[in-house]
Amino acid sequence: MAYALLALILVGVWLFCLFDVLTTDEADIRLLPKFGWFLAVLLFSLPAAVLWLVLGRPRRPVPATQEGPPPGAPKGPDDDPDFLRDLDRRIHGED
């Protein structure tokens, strides 16, 4: 049973890498051309799949941390001067 589970995991990793190579934009792939990675993962299965994950897959940019909300983020009602002005008018019966 454990061998069957291990085999399923290995086939899953291999298929993930194969489809990942196919769906990745060629400009983002590192080291080899897309067709080269596809052939390598297809023919050499697990070793090439591990190499794809480590060396060929594009690096995802790490989002920079910011202090406060990003520009253009929605404001809360207590931060919106138009809302506060309208609320003040309604409270004082000017509406």
C-alpha cells in the first residue's frame, strides 16, 4: 500500500512539472528553452522534474512590504472627507 501511495505521489509530481512546463511563458523559463525542458521532463521523469522545479521554473517576485494601505486602496468611511461632510450635514438637518 505504501508503495502504491509513493508511486502516485511521484506520478503526480511528474505530471505537475510536465503541465507546468507547458503552461509557463517561454520568456520566463530559465536555463533551457521550453521545448528542452519539456523533452527532459517527459523522457527523464523524476530527475528532470526536480531540476525543473529548482533550476528552470520562473522565480516569483516577492511582494514588498509596505507601511499602510497601498495607493488607490478603498478608504474606510471615517477616512473619507466627502462622507464625513455628508454625515455632518445629515446630522445637523441640512439635508
